[in-house]
Amino acid sequence: MSINFLAKRENNIILFLMLTFYLNKVLSFIYSLFILSGYLRLPYTYAWFILICSSIFSNNLILLNVAYGSSIGLLISYYGIVYNKKNFIALVDNKKKNIIKYIHNKKLINIINNNYYIIFRLSDIIMHLLPLSYALIKYHKYLEPNKFLLSLPTNIIYFYSTGLNKFNETNIIYHINPNLTNILWLYIYISPIISIIIIYFILII
């Protein structure tokens, strides 16, 4: 990837953050979470999880609406993918291998090998299901169409900040083996946008 492209990307990100900060400081904070997560090439979930934790202690309507919208997106994209057993195994097994290669205690390795699906499901409940359910149950009464629509670009902002050119290239972050098809990666990034647009029109009717 060229230096010019990276410099242009960083300039665009800085200008975008300056604009959002000028318009609304809370919105700038929200988008900066996804920008930082993408820039550091961390999973999208990290930014989303911090957003949900922040929303628990706030009554800011923009924060609550974006938390709700991004949760809808995660529900559709993440659980839409792992619902398929083949995709779930590809995600889980490779994560297990990445963890085990740093462990040298044989007993601990055996415990992880024998119980990893349970461990993964528990971590999934803590990192995804519980905060997602909380946001969907608690925040729906605060929804306002225009504020809700601000959740629309979060995953695209995240992707742009990674500096990658194609959706399937983000597998260097998620380490799914075998890699998902291009159609499934397109689904991961586009389905949240479609879902948010549909809900937006439902809200304004």
C-alpha cells in the first residue's frame, strides 16, 4: 500500500473527526472509537463494546441511538454468520490455535482443548449477547429517526480506518480459517447498513 494512500486516508480521518467534533462532541467520541479500533486493526466488537459500556452511564440520546443501531448491525452480521455451523467452527478453531500456541503448560492446554467451545460461548455471552440484549431492550424507547441514522456509517468508518482495500482482507484481524467467501464478507459489512435503513423508515412512518 502506497505512502500517499496512507497519508490521504489519515488526512481524511482527521478532517472527518474535526467536522464531527465541531458538529457534536459525543458523535465525535463515538466515531473515534471505531476509527481507533480500525486503525489499530482490532475487531469492530472492541469499539462497539466500549460504546455500550459508555451508554450505560449516559442519557445522551445520540449515544443511546447509535448504541442501539450498532447493536442491531452486530446482531444481524455477527450472529448471521456464526449461526452457520461451518463458519462457527472456522472462527472458533482458529482462535483456539492462536491461544494455545502461547501456552506451554500441558495441563492448561488439555483444559482448553476439552472445554474451548464452552469457554468461547461464555466469552461470546459476555462480549456480545449480554451487552447487545441490554442495548436492544433498554434503548428502543429512546429512538429518534435522525439520531438513530447516525449509527449507519460505523462499520464503514471502521473498515476505512483499517486501510484495507477489500472486505475479505479484514480476515487478517479476525483469523477465520478457512476464510469466509467474498459474499459473506459483503454480508457482514452491508447487512447492518440495510437493516438500519429499514428501521429508519419504520421509525419515520
